[in-house]
Amino acid sequence: MEIFEYLEGYDYEQLVFCQDRSSGLKAIIAIHDTTLGPALGGARMWNYGSEEEAIVDALRLARGMTYKAAATGLNLGGGKTVIIGDPKKDKNEAMFRALGRYIQGLNGRYITAEDVGTTVADMDIIHQETDFVTGVSPAFGSSGNPSPVTAYGVYRGMKAAAREAFGSDDLSGKTIAVQGVGNVSYNLCKLLHEEGANLVVTDIREENIKRAVEEFGARAVGVDDIYDVDCDIFSPNALGGVINDQTIPRLKSQVIAGAANNQLQEERHGDRIHEMGLVYAPDYVINAGGLINVADELYGYNRERAMKKVETIYDNLLKVFEISARDGIPTYKAADRMAEERIEKVKNSRGAFLRNEKNILSFNRP
């Protein structure tokens, strides 16, 4: 892998390798862009097949966080940490304390959070060495479980997508096919049920389906049958890559709006659904509620303030649809353009970073 060639290709700022022999820490911190503010992104622990695979994952995820923060209107950049190891057996206190010291050494350029393979307890250990961490225990000023907030953002985004497709954001009477009924999607289903939507659900876990059927009157279908449901909105909330060559011809919805990451298997699938006239809510715009929620911790967490910011996901998606129509491009490209335009507007000024850094350094936690 030609690392500097890769960094130059997407204009990354920094790649940090962190090693601690005694604890077994092997971590990579990628910082993509800090034009809008310090880079924020979770610490993911995964048993990667190779070091190159870990590097690529860190870089890809960091760049995604830049776009998510910019499109959401946050004064933050994009970063990510990946830890090479099995989260079920390789974790130890010394490992996360060592990582915390490396993060502290970046002096606020990067702020970490919980991610795949890491927990609130892990963040608490990191917090012993640095203040540049979010998603810690509520006793330290955390926002707690982000799932309900993420779900609320997806709900608001779905209403915006409905407005674009149907001329009204009223979801009552709409049939919504929900793929995956985990923590985020369960809360989403609750909101949709309260508005009067008709739910069709599936999940790989039978207990999740049963709960949705019993509590929301949902109709259950098989895992693969969800693509064939005659519905108004298809809502992917599980695995990525579900919008692909095999599934697109089967979809019978006018809207695609859900919490899953990386819903398009390839960019060309975004082009295809655009050509078909489907309204697609780009994933990193509609599912940004969790990021908004943890970002509010940087100023001393205020739930009311965070929720008001999450509500703006509705307006952010309307802007995406407006750019899509203005420039004649698919919505996934319009979301990127919206993020890039915002970054470009402040490219010549570092004021946002300096103001944000001042707040973070004080870190208003109890």
C-alpha cells in the first residue's frame, strides 16, 4: 500500500500509529480534515485480517465522519481509531489507558467515542488519561444511550423524504417496510407507530420481530422477503450494502430512508435508484443523530439543545433534495456536495477550530 499516495488522494491530514507492547495495543488513528473543527470519530476494535485492512478501514471511516459532521452543520472534522484485536478476548485496562495517552498527545485534534467492539466502560478507562473522549458514563457528563436520539433523527429525516416524495410529511397510513428491529430501529418503530404508520418488519433475531409485532401491531416477513413488500417507504436499519443489483429490481417503494450505514453497495446503485425516481435519504445525513448527541457533550451535555439540533436533520435533507434538483444529480452526490460546499466556505479560516478547542479544553463535565 502506497500510504502517502492514498493520503494525498483524499487529502488526509494525519495518520498515527500507536503501539504499546506491554498491553498489546496496536491502534491506528486517522484524521481526515479539521477545517470545521477537531476530528471526532469512534474507536473501533476489530480482528482485522491484515494491518493494511485496518489502515484502509480507519481512513475510510475517518473521511466518512468528515462528511457526516459537515452535512449535519457541526463544527467538527472527521477522524477514526481502529484497534487491531479481538474485542471478546484481547481487551485490558492498560490497552485503553495507553490509547488515552496517545489521544491526549494529539492535544484536541482528535476526540474519540464508542464504536463497534468498544463500550462505555472502555471509554471510561480512556477518560482516565484524556478529556478528549465522548460517550463515557453519565456520571462523567455523558448523554447516555444514543439509540433513541438516533432513531428520532431518522424519523425526522423520513418525514422530510416523505414530503419530497408525496408532497406531505404525514406518515399516518403509510406502509413502511423496516429491515432490522434493533436498538435504533425499535425506537424508530415506536415513533412511526405513534404517528399511525403501518409497519412490516423483519430481523435475524426472532425476539426482535416478536416485540415489534406485539407492541406495534407490525406484520412480520422473512429476512429476504422484506425487499418484495409493497410499501411506501423501505427503511434499511441493519447491514450495509443492501441497495444492490439483486435488491433494486425487487423494491416496491417510493422512498428509501433508514439508519443503516453504507446502504448503497456501490455508488452506481445510487445512480440507478435516482434514474428510477426513488427518493433516497443519504445514510450519513439521516442517521447523524447519534453524532449530534455525543458532540453536544463537548459543551456540557444539554438534552434539549441536542434534540433541537437533531430536529434539523429534516431541514438538512430538504437541502440535499434541493441540491439534487438544482444540479441534476443523485441525492448521495448532493449530500457530498452539501458537505464539500460548507467545508470550502470556511477553508481559509481556522476560527471554528479555535473556538471549539477552547470549549473542549474546558470540557464542562461534573
